[in-house]
Amino acid sequence: MIKVDLKNNKYLTFSRGKFDDWCVYEVDENGIKKAPLDIEYFTSLNQLCQIFNPNILYDDFIKLYDETTSIFKDDVILDIEKLVEHYNEYADEVFRIFCILYMAMIEEQNKKHTKLGKRIKRLGMYNLLIKRLSPSYCANFMRNMDWKTIDKLCLEGGF
């Protein structure tokens, strides 16, 4: 079982979702699991942009993005731990969010018949951190959008 320990007596893992076994869950100390929602961690990232330069957050995300494949690697979690050190007292929260994003990108890479893979998360992060669009918009704008339109938006963003 893949398990990423968080500092708050919780952990992240993959489990069965609606479509496959790659759904990301945050599990608390009582064993209650909840899938983190895009709107929740996009909102947290947006709040962090009041403290940190959004370009720095995005650049750090890109380091994570570049390491992400369809296979979970413990080494990437270690890299995230090092990557978030400069967020000081916010390091635990950024670690949590980046681990969720890492695992969500693995989920996207493993979706059956995917044409976009992890680029979906990158587009959301690009819109949130570079274009500075609202967390709600970034979490929801791709719903019911065909993959070719999303692909075009990704290409316009340079990825």
C-alpha cells in the first residue's frame, strides 16, 4: 500500500474511486478517508499567494510536475520535503498540497484512455498561480470540456 505520512496524524493513499483504483484519499487518525477536492487545495494555495510570490509556488510545482510519471516514487516525496523547506512555518501545508498534487497527477496519468494526463493539473495550477484566476474557476472550468479544447489551452500555456 502506498502511504504518504503527513504531519497532522493523517496520511495520503490511493484507493478505489468511481472509476479506478487511483483515487487519492486523505485518511485521518480514525481511519476516515476523504478525497481532497481541487477547490479546497486551490483555495489554500491562493491564500498562500498572499504570503509567497505565486511565481515561486508555480516554479516549485513545475519541479514536481517534471518528476511525475504514472508510477509513484518515494524519492519524489523526499524531494517534496526538501522543496518545501523555504516555506518555513507553512512548509507542512505546502508539503500536504504538493503531495496531493503529485498523487493526483499520477492518478491522471493512469486514467484509462487519457489524452491529457497530468497536464490537466498543470493547467489548473497555471490558471491559479500565473493567470491569478479564482480557485473556484480553476477547479471547475474544465468540466464537460472536450480534451481537444483543454489540449489547446495547455499548448497556449506552453505545455
